[in-house]
Amino acid sequence: MYASVIVDIAHSQVDKIFEYSCPDNLQPGSRVKVPFGGRYLDGFVIDVSPSCTLAPEKVKPIGEVFDELPALVPECFSLMERISSRFKVPKVSALRLFLPSEMRHGKVREIFKKYAKVKDMSAPISKRASKQHAALEYVLSEGECEYTALCKEFGASAVNALVKVGAIELFTRRIMRNPSPDILSEESAKTPTYMQANAIESIENSSKRVHLIHGVTGSGKTEIYLNLIAREIARGRTAIFLVPEISLTPQMLAQLRARFKGEAAILHSGLSAGEKFDEWWRLRSGEAKIAVGARSAIFAPLENLGIIIIDEEHDSSYVSETAPRYSTFDIALMRAEYNKCKLVLGSATPSVESYLGASRGEYNLVTLTERINKKPLPEIIISDMRKEVKRGNNSCFSTALKEELDSTLKSGNQAIIFLNRRGYSQKIICRDCGYVAKCENCDVSLTYHSEENCLKCHYCGAKYRMLSACPECGGVHIRYGGTGTQRVVADLKSLFPAARIIRMDNDTVSGKDGHYKILKTFGEKEADILVGTQMIAKGHDFPAVTLVGILDADMSLHFADYRSGERTFQLITQVSGRSGRADSKGKVVLQTYCPENYILRYAINYDYNGFFENEVRVREATHFPPFALICRVMVTSENDALALETLKKVYFAIEGLRATHPDEFIFLNKMHSPVKKIQGKVRYQTLMRLKSGALLEQIYSIAAANTSSGCLVYVEENPANLS
């Protein structure tokens, strides 16, 4: 027999099939070790055949087969072809998406432990061997014991003597590393409300592939998801449940475990290599039938998918920023089409693209207009920070927010303070000459972190000593510019000394259970105020939260991005939805320097339809997505001259395309990227707006043709981040 193998090297020159002789029982999808260019490399078997195209004497044998059960399911090869063709990447780059990176090159393996159990109580044991008798009695009472623990308790010589005379026998068992043993829930299945039941039946009975649930915050979307999953599991099928933030996986996993016990497995980048390996194999073997996790869980090794759910589908984290730069929705749609299953999107603030598709009838639209408890959405109070400054209030809290916080704490309820900026202050500025401390490797200002008394770059992670004097002019008048979550906590402690305050951002969340521990502490009312960034903005359900404070609510409005208005509306709506989810009425204090902005007006009235209709009109008139395609070709290199020369080649090649297809181009220009340098690499871009995706294949080919060992060139379609 002969195997067709893709070698695990992501290079265009080896992006082809190689043939090897193999055992008769080898199956497609197996991971193997093969001789290649004088060394042995990992590879993936994509087909097995009784014949090959080469002379048999020229065919080398496969060196090693890693798994009894093939790691890759048949669907992988179909998706491999589509992803490789769509994003112009080597086939192996597509296949790697389906495997945890630690599984490559044998970096992680199964764990086996040795156990002992009673074999023969009548085996001859000396009456004087008290330890042997004690050990045998202990094993009998326990049923089975871990060998090393038994040796530690009774001595290895006593235990091995029992094995030798046949009194006990040893056996090995695979140990599964449980990533979150403490995440449990006693919740039982709930009877769907009338509104939820209608939503479930609408999705069940619709012939459309894609379904969009547009439900206000607290409307019970999760219960709909769980009911839909339960129906598919009952039919013998499997499910993928995606959430946008790792911080949301513990909450979701708890509900899935309560409903489906051990059939749910978790997949995300916060797990250890061993935990991810074991959870992945539980899904591949069929022991677990539901994959829950962030973006990468869309590649879970499940067969016979019945449903794919993308919660908070509008979130930008669902777009990959590394090659291949895929949209999770695109991959989910490919999998849904292959498995002939449902793809369910859910959000209180759907993306403009998704809602437009639903309003045109391309998707099945399900609308939930009320909270599950029939309670009103929280009242949003606008605080005009311009007036606060005129009144002499230079703190980061308006008078209204201070009063509401005081009232909330006195009533025994909880509050959330949201600021989408971590650290103590956004930048360090010299008052004498205007110098701003910047990272040496990135074209961004450094953020001051008070707890470590250092400056940090939030792009590359570099740390610098805090300045005692300006390096430009020697001045000592250093001031802080902008406020971060650390400073908010410090100011809150001054205002409310008795309040218990915790912070949740990338600096406080460490380890795989970091999110869970903070959220558990707050959920069990061991803290009064939770201060955090966007990781607290969506999906969380804290019944005692009756107040949300939004600081710098208009900050995201000023980004040079056509989505800035949409993101601001989504963020305000999502954060506001954390308040008043139980019996007590919720309030939101929204602080802004431009209260007259129309986006904020739509947000405080929870008027998604008004926002959507206005946004669609603006984008159609100005030719922005979804009525056009933004395409960016990025050029990055440590060598500025090489990057600039490559940019020119890329630009002139695309100009040639415009000359032959003038009607396809709305805009084309070349420039520095807004962030000119990251991690020591300069960044240039060719930015264009196209009427359609008709020229994408040629643009990808231009990027590939200009990539070299010293210069990376890649394409981004409708990039989530234009900086």
C-alpha cells in the first residue's frame, strides 16, 4: 500500500503530495513521520492507495505512525482545499488549524498511570510480612490504588512482593487532564418561555442554513442555544459553541456540564498543552460531543456536526490576525455546508453585515425584544464631562457616577466600572518639551503600570524603567496622560475606602483559571465593584449588579475606522446589559465629552434598528462594507529600504490591475501603516476599496510573489483593525 502525504513544512516549494509505502492498515488522516531530504519530518496522510505514480524501488517507507485513531477527520481535507484556495496558503497551513500546535512534532503525549488491584487473596504471604498484609487489605478495601501512592504508604518492596506472589496485579490506565475541575453548576434544564420556544421552533423549522438571533441583553439567548444543542445530541449529532472571549468559557462550560455532563469539552489558548491535548482527543474519539471555546474551537475534530453556534457574533475577535487570516463565520459556513447543519449567530448588537443579510432574507431572523424576566432595560444617564471640568471636577468620575456608586454600595448591590484601557495611565509626557515615552520596537506610546512602577508596551510586551527625568531635555516635570484601569481602582479606593474592589484586564488575568477566579469572586459577592476592560463587557450574568459606569464612552468613536460608530454602539449596549438582570432595576452612567453624538443617542435608547438603518445608508452612500470590500496588502520587514522597495512593487502590480479593471476600484493608495512599527518591523500598506471580490485571487498572488525571506507580504480583507 502507498500513502499520499503532505509534509509539515509551510513553504510553496513543498506544497504538494509525496508518496511513501505504508502498512496495509494505515488510514487517511493519520499523523506520520517520513524520511524527507535526509531527515525525518512530520506529515499527514491524506489518502491510501494500492498503487503509486513512482517506480516501487524509488518509494521510501513511512518511518512511524503516531496515532491508532487518525487525528484528522475526512472533513479536514475538504476544508483544507477550500482554505488553501481561498486564502492562498500552503495546504499544510490549513491542516495545522485542525490540530493543537503542541501535537505537532510530538511535543505532548498521553499520560498513563500504573494501578494495583487484588488478584488472589489466597496467594502465599508470610504471616510475619505485616506490611504486605496491610497493603493487601488496603487495596481490597479501595478496589484499586495508584501504584506510586501505594508504594509510598507501604513501601515498594512490600508492594512488589505482593505482585510477585500473585496477590495483586498491576495495570495501566490513561489519565485525562481536566482543565477546569472546579467549574461545575447545579443548574437544571429550564422550561423555555413562550418567546424562547417560538425562537427554537423557528430555527428548527426553517430551511435556511444560517440563523440570526437578535435578542436584547438578558433575553435568554443561551437557553435557546442549549435547547438547540440538546435536540442535536438526541439525534446522535455533535455541536460547536463559540464565544468571543476566553473569559466567557467558564460560565458557558458550567452550563453545558450541568446539562450535558461530560459530553462538553473546552478548547482555547489558555489551556496547558496537556489539557488541550486531552480535551481535543476526547472530542476526536467521540467521548465528548460538544466543543466550547473561542475562535480556534471552530476547528474542533468533531464529525457529524448538527449545529454550530457563534455567540456575540459581531465581535472582532472572531477574525484571525495571523495567516491564514480567516473569518470564523466563513469557516463555520464551510463546515455547516459540509455537514448540512445549522449555523446560529446570536447578538444583542449584530454586525451590520449579518443584520443586512437577515433583513434581505438570506438568513432566518429571530428577534427577542424583551428580557427573560420582563424587566426593563437599564436606564442610561449621560454625564457631560465638559460640564464636570468646568465645575472643577478633574477626576475620572462624574458627580452622577459618584452618587450612584454611593447609593449602590449602601444598598448592598454591586457595580461594574468599564474602561477599555488597562494600566495606570495611557502615556507619560514631559511638561517642559512635550516628549512622549515610546517603545523602541514599536511606534506606540508606553503605558505606565503603577503596581510594577514600570512602563509597558501593549504591542510587544517590552518593559522599561519609569522615567525620573526626560531623556530629551532633562526636565523632571513628568505627567501622566490618560487614565487606565489601575488608576480607576486607585481613585475608587480613595473615594470608597470600605468597598471591596477587583480588577479584570490582561494584567490581572494569569493562568488558565485567571478569568474564572475573578468572575467567581465577583459572582459570589466577595467584591463590591468590578473594574475592567472589554473582557467584562459581554455575556456575563451577575444578578446583584445594578449599576454600570462607562468611562470615556466616546473613546472608540475617534478611531480612524469606518466601524468606529458601530463598535461604540455595540460596546455601550453590551456593557449596559450587565446591569439590572435580576429583580432590581438597573442603571448606567455613561460619561462622554460629546453627548450630542448621534451614535450615543441611538445607544441610550437601545435603538438598534434606528442605528442600523442610519449606518447602512451612510455606508452605501460612501461605498464602505458591506457595499464594498476593503482590501489591505501589508508589507513588514526589519529592513526599511527592503520594505519600501517591496511596497512599490506591490503597488505598481495592483495599479496594473486597476488599469485593466478600472470599474472594480473605488480607492487605491500606498502609505505607512498607522502604527509604523511593531516588534522592530516597519509596516507599509497598499490600501484599496473594491466593488467586489472579483480581483482577490490576483491580489493574493501579487502578495505571494513579493514575499521574501526578509519581507513578509500578506492580504487582509475588511480588516478588523486598520491600525
